[in-house]
Amino acid sequence: MTDHFATPVDRERHRLLAGESRVRVLEALRAAPAPLTILELADLVDLHPNTVRMHLAQLVDAGLATGRREARDRPGRPRLVYDAVAATSEEPDAGPDDESSYRLLAEVLVNHVEQTAPEPVAEATAAGRAWGRTLAREPSAPPSAERATADLTGLLDRFGFAPHPTDAGRTIELHRCPFRQVAEQHSPVVCGVHLGLMQGALERSGAPIRTGALKPFVTPELCLARLEPVPTGGDGRAA
């Protein structure tokens, strides 16, 4: 059995792990005292087994996990179990210094916007909207509200927001803020960027929904993004 680690995953080195749910799967494997089945992992990380299966396939392809049939001495088909691959000594350690550097950069940029922009929140939201438009794909046909919500959830997961759609898709819970330490001191600007990111991504896709509001820190660990239909004109087109 390979060695296990309970330490956080290096997201910068393994860009595959930009999605928060994939990070949780790998961290659960690394912390486990023995290999795990898909159902055991799904229960640990609170994800659907099919989602866990997809993440495991990507982790195995990237050489970060292995899957095998367990040896057993009783009748029945051996279970398929997964284990984390031990980090090699050659892997560079992106430690707290990298995280501190990114936080410092974010604070410098946020302070600059606050001190120089006539309307800092509007400026931050516009920057986030432009960013979101570059990240989203322009489909051949406008997506349904359900598809647009799923695509937006996937985008937010890539950037570590730990999103979870609720209220029949009208709300997306954000259980993690990637810039929390900066956002706690500069919430209007940082949250403006995040609101704009969602708005831009939905606009780019031609979705029939938009992000109407972002409510930050409803609890210390939760923000809420409210989705609403895009207003239409008398001809049925978006106003």
C-alpha cells in the first residue's frame, strides 16, 4: 500500500486539481488508512458516486492515484479500490510562501482599485465580467437554464468556490472563498469581481438566466449567488 498524507494538495503544481471537489477526493485518499471504494469515497466527500468515479479516472490518468481489485479469500467479485500515489522527493513544495505571495498581490490590486477608481465596486464588477466572458465557451445554441447553471457551477468549482446549486437551481451556495482573507477586509471589491465573473460567464454563453446578486458571508463559511431569468422585451428577446 502506498504512503498517505493528510496535508493539503498543491493546487498550483497539479492544475488538474483546480476543481475543489477533485481536491477533496484526493485529500480523502491521502488521509485514508487503507484503499477506498467509490462508494466509500462518495460517502466521505459527500459527492455522487458517478462524480467520484469521474474524478478518480482523471486522478489515475494523471498518476496521482491508482485503482486495483482487492485481494480476497471469500466468494464474490473482488472490490475495485483506490489509493493515493505517494509524492516523490523530486516534487517541489509550493508552501505557504506561494500562498502569501498571491494574497499580497491580491491585496495590492484591491487597494489600488479602492484608492484610484471613482466607483471601486463597479470597476471590480466590470473587471470580473470581462474575465468571466473569456472563461466561458460560446455555444452553437443558447443553453437551457439547467445547462447554464451546471456550466456555471463547474466553472466556480474549477476556481475553488465549492459550489452547490440549491432552490431548484435559483441559488448557488458557495462554501469556500478562494480569496477569503482578502475578502474579509475588502468584501465589496473582491465580491464585485466574483459577481462579475458569474455575470460575464452567463452572458457569454447566451444563457436565459443571470446572476442577480451575490450575498457575501451569509455565514462565516457561506456566500449565496442568486440566479434569475434574463428580462425579455416584447419580441421575446433579451432586453
